[in-house]
Amino acid sequence: MKCDIVLAGVGGQGILTIAAILGKVAVAEKIHVKQSEIHGMSQRGGSVFAHLRLSSEPIFADQITDGTADLIVAMEPMEAMRYRASLSATGTLITDKTPLVNIPDYPELDGLLDEIKALPHSLLLDTAELAKESGNTRNTNIVLLGAISNFIGLEPSIIEKAIAAQFASKGESVVAAAVKAFQLGRDAK
């Protein structure tokens, strides 16, 4: 088992929460894990990304080189395309289709979405709609985590337990909504 994932987004969207949950699952399952993250100006809505490497064999580097990522997962389209060079020829790009326009020269959305659709393997999601359906509009990152789970070879029930542990201090309704968001992301096509 080997899966190299580039997670990308804007500060405050929950990219690092996804990496933390998957990292905890990997450790619990005795899977080798390396994580590297860049916060940048995350507290101001700047770009945030993390490299997450999972493997049944030892991992010696925490960075993913260009052209080798199995997955690029982004909270919005421009961030997805920012890291496109990291994607392997057989890799999959998963992104929310809704932009977070935080710069004055944000690229034209239709063009971005067309570029993503032109990739051999891509999945565009309406994470806001799915999060709303889960009962908590803040669960957009957990929707993406559900989509990720279809590609990484980890047992979904174990990821659900990690999600429950991550949000346990916030109450049962928050946990239930997060688990539902995860399931909705798993089912999204």
C-alpha cells in the first residue's frame, strides 16, 4: 500500500484537519506516515498545503516530488490547479468546484473547471451542498475526506472512528453531522 496525497486550500478551510485525521488513522493501523505542511499566511486566508504520505513500507522523505502524487485534494479550484504539477499520470485530482476568491486576479472560473475536467482522472464536488445536507455547513473538508477514502485503501469505519474522536469534545450532534458528511463524500461521484 502506498498513497501520496497533496492537500491544498486556503487558511481556515480544514486542510490540516484532514491530514491530522488520516495521520492518526495511519498510526493506529500501523501504516507508515510522513506529513509536511506549509501554513503560509493561513490565518489571513492565504494558501495552505500539506503533503501526506502513507505506505506499508518505510517512508524516508516527507515531500512529494512533482509528477508522483496519487491524489491532489483541494478545497477550491485554483488551489487544485496550483499543485497540478505534483499529480502523477495515473493520479486523481479531487476538488470543491466553488472558488474562494481571495485575490484580485483570481482566474476565470469556467476556464479553471474546464482544465480540471480535462484531466484523465478528476472529481469535482459541491462540498457546500453536501455539508449542508450533513447538518453542518462547516463540514466541507470532511466531505472531501470521504471522497479521499475511496482512493487510499483504509477501512472507512476506522476513519469514521477517527472523525468521531476528532470532534467528540464538540458534542454528539457535531460528531453525527461529521460522520454523515464523510459518508456523503464517499458516495459523491
